[in-house]
Amino acid sequence: METKILQPNDKNYAYCANLLRNGQVVAIPTETVYGLGANALDENGVKKIYQAKGRPSDNPLIVHVADFEMIEKLAFVNDRAKIVMQNFMPGAVTMVLKKKDIVPSCVTGGLDTVGIRMPANEVALRLIKESGVPVCAPSANTSTRPSPTKATHVLFDLDGKIDAILDGGECSLGVESTIIDLSTEKTRLLRAGGMPIEVLEEKLGEIEVVSSSSIALCPGMKYKHYSPKAPVFLFLPSKNQVEKVIKAYDEHKGRAVIFALEKNKEKYGERTVYCVGKNDKDYAHNLFDLLRKADKNEFDLILCEGIDDSGYGLGVMNRLIKASAGNIIQ
Ligand code: TXA
Ligand code: MG
């Protein structure tokens, strides 16, 4: 099958909406990362997602909606969910709620809950509206690879495996949504991401953080995720972080690249540096693209500056910890 990159125009919205209604998969842009979408109410379509991605089928999918009515059809909306809907949707937050029977268990990996998100992206919202169905979508990368933030990233991973990629340009945030569990008595953070928890807590009250990015050594963190081909080493924030990065770079015999904040770039002199931007938000925006770029340019070691856990930093550190698969330097 030929995978087409399609520009968002009337004809292509209609074409992609039709693919979704007919149980096919389409890659769609969102403000976080590209998703690999299918009609969440069509088991055949959902199965195609798992096949294309090479993803274990017990890992549940997030269902994307374009309006609140769709949410009511899929899940039991409690008071905290209403607060999230009123204040943060559309946006980079996914809420986990008790599901209604209409949601097939292949979407939720057999769980009695469902993850729901309304993306803040015009292309995604129009496609979902036009298709008339809720769209379940994991990130549109091959499992274990960095999530895609450009249509070309999706094509690189999934060329020949899906019909179409709707090209919405570069994702504005560049890191996946923050996932919160609202199905339990206490609100719990399941994944840090594109919506800082401090922002959510202003309206929702305290959110329980079960695994903070600083608990780097918990077992689940060892699994390969967000991985480029080259090993990633993460240098936690410390007084002599830059010196430690330099030492590792200089001791390495092959081709290393440093992911550094703009303020530190000069300190590395002639060494190869990819600048991740000025702050935590820039880092979140650039991280996946730079991991892929490092692969393309065949570096064999990636040395990343870690940052503080606040704001977007928590999501960034969570990805870096996973990408580093335990190669963490204090
Ligand atoms: O920003 C995003 O969230 C992107 C875009 C495409 O929306 N999607 C995304 O999907 O990152 P994915 O499949 O790569 O990650 C979704 C995560 C998985 O780790 C999955 O286990 C978790 O959400 N998840 C989904 N439904 C859940 C549920 N009912 N309970 C707990 N975790 C759930
Ligand atoms: Mg993913």
C-alpha cells in the first residue's frame, strides 16, 4: 500500500473521514504529537492500529473527541471531569474515566476505564467532526521509537503500513498529553506531558503523583521507550552538570552529540551540540525531533542535559529517563 501525505483541504478531509468510517487507519496531527487514528467503535479498525504500530494489544488507546456530547456517549462524566472539560478542553490533557459499554474492550485493553482527550488542533477537530465518530489513536510511531511531531516522522516509521497521513505541519507542543485518572477517588497523574500539573491543580486540587520523574530507578522505567538507535545518557541537574557532559563526550571514541539548553551551548566549545531551546517548553517541543535527527545523522551517543521537574520539565524528564533506559548520571 502506498502511504500518502495529504494536505488538509475539503477533498482530503472528506477522503480521510471516509477512511475512518470504513475501518481504515489515518495518521492525524494534534497539538501534542501525531496520532494513528481509527474509529474507536469499530473493532476491525482498532486492530489495524495495533498491527501497524507493532504495539501490544493490552496497552489501551486514548479516544479523541470533537465535542462534549461525544464524551457523554463514551464515559461516565463525574464532577472532576466537568471541571477538566470546562477549563482544559480542548487541550493537552487526557482524562481516564469509567467507560460505557459502547467502547469496545480492544480500545481499553480490557480495562473498565477509557482515556478521553479533545485535541487543540483545528485539523484534528475538523476531521473528527466530519467523520462523526470518536477516534482512538496512539502516537503514530513504531513502538519504542520517539513519538512523531511532523508528518515526515510518521512516514519514516509507517510508510507502506497505513493509507494516509493528514499533514497538519509541526505539532505545536511536541510532547504527549498529560494523563490523569479521574476514575479513582483521588486524582492521580498517570503520565506527565503537555499540560503542566501545576496548571491542572489550580482548578482540580491536588493531583497524586505516583511516579515522579525523579524516581528514575523504579522497574517500569527500565523498559525501552522513545528510543533512537544511539544510547542516550541523561545528566541530572547538578552544579557541575556541564563538566560531566564534557567528560563523557571527550572520553567517547565515536560520534557523540549533546542536547543542551541555549544558555549552556557556548560552554561546550567546538563539540557537537543540538540546542533544545531556551526553557522547559522549548525542550518539550524539540526533544522528539532532535532524537530522530540524531539517528538520521548517525550519532552513536546522545548526551542530554536534564532539567528541573517543574512545569513542562516533568514531562521532559519522564521522556528522557525512559529514552535513557537507566543510563542516568547524578
Ligand atoms: O498526546 C497524546 O496523548 C497522544 C496524541 C496522539 O493524542 N497520544 C498518545 O497515545 O500519546 P499513546 O497510546 O502513545 O499513549 C497513551 C497512554 C498509554 O501509555 C496508555 O497505556 C495510556 O495512555 N492509557 C490509555 N487509556 C488508559 C486507561 N484507560 N487507563 C490507563 N492508562 C491509559
Ligand atoms: Mg506513544
